[in-house]
Amino acid sequence: MLQATSCEHRLRAVVIAYLLLHTAGVAVAAAAREQTRAVGRPCSARSRHTPNHGTILADAAGRRRLLVSQVPGAGAAAAPTAQAAAASVAQAVVSQVARHFAQLGMPQPAADTRAAYSQLTTRPLVQPAPSPPVRRPAPLLGGSLATRPAPPPSPLPPIASPSPAPADNPTSVSSVLSIATVPAPPRLRTRISPVLPLDLQFPPTALPEPPVPLVDITGSGACLAQSSVAQQGASGDGKRDDTAALRAADARPGLPVLYFPPGTYRVASNLTLTKAVVMGANTRFLLDQGVTLRLVRQPRRPPAWGDAMFTGPGRVLFASTGLDVYPSWWKSWDTPDGDALQAAIDSCSAVWCRLVQSRVVSLTGGGVSLHPRVRYFSTASGNIRGNGGNGQGLTLLPGIYTQPLSFSGLYDFTQWGLRLMPGVRGANIQAGFVSRNYQGLLLSAGEGGAAQRNVTFSHISVMQGNQYSVVFSSTTSATSVFDGVTVRVNFDVLGGMGHPNDPGAAVYFQGGTPVLRNTQMVLQAIDPAQSSTGSRYAGVATQPGLLPVRNFVYRAELWIGGFTPPGPGFITGSFSDSFFSIFVTAPNWAASLLALSPAGTNNFINCGLVASAAAYLPLASRFDDLAAFNGGSAMGEQGFYVEYQLSTAWQPGEARTFYAFSPYAQGMTPRSQPYCVPFRTQNPGLVCRNISRAPAATSGARSYQVAIWLENLSTRPIPAGYLHIFGIQLTP
């Protein structure tokens, strides 16, 4: 057997021998397959090959077996040929093993080992009758993968034993080369299960469905070479007119697709293709002036930026609903990004399409107009950027929008990032960020039927650095209607930083006084950072001289900060019959936040306090020490941050009770579910066991007391002087 000078060398020798034999088995199988099968060859060449001389099967033990069968044309010579091939491979294995042993400074394999390898070439084997391979069902999503059991590892591959010849054909002799290897993993075929393992909803709603696999278009067993338009006379040289040849190829029966070999296919007259177009790189249409190319089926062309599918002054129209369209199909290196994006949008003017933007589009000229037949979806890197030109971004034209619109980002436009023209209805819009624009969102309404109705910005993550984040622009007073318009924004920060000396606002009304019905702005947090940027950015404002805006609803649900004198107030301008619900941090609250015009009347302002993440209130350690918490003043927020510095060591298993002072204690019940928000790095071992109304809090000021019970569940004492910081939420 194999000899080695140490345990490590023996192990390395076993591994090397095993891997070499595995390589040999794979090599023999691949060589036989290549010589005897025509799978994967071009259709034109497949018919010139002789029938299969061999096949690869897996036996019950999981080993791959190369079966060289006797077929017409092969005769009895097939067995000696395979025997000679096996002998050559086995001899190469023996030589390579010996060479590796020499490199390791190890003794050469013993003679009996070399003889064992030689048996691979000399032992006559007879082929059993092959059985058809068993088709294994593909696993469903969430299920387990059925795999064959792997044979136990062995330093030397077992030698296949002789098998008796079939009784019905004693003269049919074949050679079987059996090489034990690690079993090949099953081919993974992913299918979408009709029943998901979890009942989940995946926002946002504008996510597109996965593309259809190519096999569903070509059909089972179809070959692209058989569907080549070159067989119908298309030249693809970019000079000759290929219109007639393409029309003939599309009309020819039996072709599931139209395959275009690399080239440029000139179309000089109108053309409609009813079959799916399949193209690779460096392949395109060249459309003459005034020519329209209509495509009925989903094209299959990689969206490569700079490698356009459609060139020339002609236009493209899609004639079936729900097709995927990529701006990259129109983008050559000499084509402006905006022109490519606009051409993609215009191709869906007859039916609705799903436009997929997967990279940054830089608008260097004018803006881009979007119509209601486009379902817009952009990936994380699919932003739209202003880069000179007239400073205009994306414009939604009038119409009823039935498909969601999802934008990754709109930024750096000197006029507007996204404009909605009068007459836009039913739009559902999402955006990752709208930043560094003079006007982020410009909503316009006109007279009569040119109203904006049922428009929802369902989610905008960040609006940063805009001079005016959301603008309601009316062409006339008392006739411009906004009906059912909702704008939801998570964060509006650093407003007005681009032009700190000019007025700005998160919400601004300009032009005429509009008619508002069910129109609201919902904001999570706003911070213009007036102290650091010096901006004159307001929260809500109206154009000077404008008549009072009525029926506007503004809600800032979490936090308003960053408004400091001498900056403008948060609510500035003329409003009547409007509702404002705002929360501010205690240090930022001042009467100057409200600068309403005396012309407005009957406004309702709900102002509450919210804790600042930069302020920590020391907890009281005794029930009767009210002054220890917030100077004896009740905290008017539902949630706030607290701290406590240990005066003595906190032992393992020890529980301590602390006290806070809040009017929300009066309504606390077990069903209100108050809880702590611990900072793990600042509270080692501490667990908040319970928050409840203090038992002795019955009347007067003490009825505001909140008891917080903490316990050290670690195995070590927490030393004196340690500062604990965490949050408390008293009500949902």
C-alpha cells in the first residue's frame, strides 16, 4: 500500500491519490461524452454526427459509470478503444502520483499499489443492460433537496467486479470503466412554490415580476440557429434594407423566436414583428427617419449601457401590455441619457409597460416627461440626476395613472426634481430620496378639470437640502383643486442649505390660493439646522400676499428641531380652518415657532413635546425625591431618555427600583404595555423587569410617579460610578 514517513505525509498522499483518480474519472467521462454525443453543438452540425456511442449513468452506489455500448458503426472495436483509453489515463495517474510523492520527499508507492492501478486497464468487464435514468422531482422552495448518499471516502477507489454477459446476446461485449468518485450534486432547478413558507408582504408595491426565462419563449428543444433571420436573407451590415427579410422571417411558420446574429439591421419602412426578438451584444436595429418598428412580444436583449438595441431617428412602439422596457436599449455612447430615457418612455405610448431603470440617468439637457402608461421602477442605483441643462427633472403629464411609480432618487435639479402637471390623477409614487433641488416636488393644479385628485406619495425616505421640498402651485385662486393628495416623508433635513439667505420651506403654497379637499402632509421628523446652516427654512409657509389657505392638514409625528432665532417660525403665513399637529423638543419650543398671519382664523394647533436623543434625565432613586428627576417637573412626553450613575456596586441578582415623573402615569395599565429601550453597550447585564405606576401614587403630584424595576442578571457586580443610559416608552 502507500507508504509515507509521517502521519501528515500519509494523509496528503491519500488526498492526492483520491483527487487524481477523481480527475481521471471526470476526464474519461468528458472525453467519451465529447467524442460520442452531439449535445450542445449547433443545429446545423448536429445532423452530421453519428448516433450516440456512449452515455453517462449513475449506479445504485452513487458512482459515475461510463458505459460504452455496441451500436451500429462502432462494432466490437468500441471495447478495445475504450480499454486503451482507460489504460492511458490509468498510467498517467500512476505517473502523476509518483511525481507528487517525489516532490514530498516520500517513498514511492509499493509495487502492489501500482499493480492495483494496472488492473483498471487489464480486467475485462462486461456491460450489464442499462436501465433508464430515474428522473428526480425538483425540490420546491422551502423544501429539502433530495441528494444521493455519498459513498464512504476511501484512499483507493474500489475496482468494479466482472458482470455476466447478457444471455440473449452473448456476442455483445462492451467494456465498463468504473471509477469511484464523489457523487455529482443534483442539478439545482429552482421553482417557485405555489405556497410560500411564510405569509409575507413585500413593499414597495412597484417591485416588478421576475423576467420570463428564455426557455419559455423558444419552446422545449428549440435552437436559436434554426430561427436566425440570416436564413431569410437579412444581411445585418447596416447598409442594405433588411425590412423584407425580417418580415418574411416573422411570417415563416415554425419559428418560435427571431434570432439576430451580431450586426446592424437596417429597417427602411414600417415593420411589425409578432415573434420575440432575441439579440446578443453588438446587435441592433437601425431605424430610418419616419419609420416605426412595432414589437408584439418581449424582446430578449441584455440591457448594456452604451450598447444600444435601437438606433437611428425612427421610433419603437410596443404592442402588448406588461412588457419590460430598459432605457439602456436606446443608450449609445453618443446618445444623451435623457434622450434614451425619453425614447423608452415613448415606446409605451400605445400600451402600458414596465420601465426598469438600473443605473444613474444624468439629464444634461432638458427634462423628461412621463405619461400614464408607464409603470416606473428603478433599482437602488437607478437615480435621476440633474447635470446642467435647464434644471428640470421628471414631469408627470396629465392623465389617470393606474400603475405605481417607484424612483430611487431625484437630485441636483435647479428647478424641480419631480413635477406633477394639472390633471394628474390616481398616481401612487414612492422615492428613496429627493435632495438638493430648488423645488423637490412641484404639484400643480389649474382651472376646471385640471385638478390633482387621489395622488399619494406613499413613501419618501429622505428629503435633504431642498430649498422648497413640497410646493403646491395654483394657476388661479379659488378654482385650482387638490383633492385627496397625501405626501408622506420620513425625514426632511438641512433645508435651505444651498441658498441660506433666501426663503425656503418644507411645504410651500404659491401662485393662487387653492381649494384643498382631504389634502395633507405627513412628516416624521424635520430639522433645517438653522443654527449651523443659517437658512431661512420654515416648516409650512405661504407666498407673501396670498389669501388664507384653508383645510390643510399638517402632521409632524415624531420630532421638530433645528428652528432657532432669528430664523423664521415653523408655521409662517396665512391659514384658516387648518389643522397642525406638531411635536417639538422642549429646548426648541418657543412662541416664535408660530408666525401665523392675522388674516387667518379658526386654525387648530396640537403641540406636544418629544424627548431629544441628546438629553438624558437623571432617575430618582427614592419615591419621595421628586426634585431628583427633571428638577421636579413632570415630563410631558410619552417616551424619553434617562440615566443613572451608580453610587454603590450593583451585585448579581440584585433588583433596584427607580422613579420618573410623568402625567402619562395616570393612564398606565398592564394593557398599555410600557417598556424600556436598553442600550446594550451601556447597560451590561441589566434587564428591565417592569414599568408601572408607582403603588403609592394616589393623589396630587405623586400620582405622576412611574416606577422602573431593573435587575442585574449578569454573574459579575457592576462597579460603582457606572453610568446607565436607556429609553422609556410609557404608552404605545
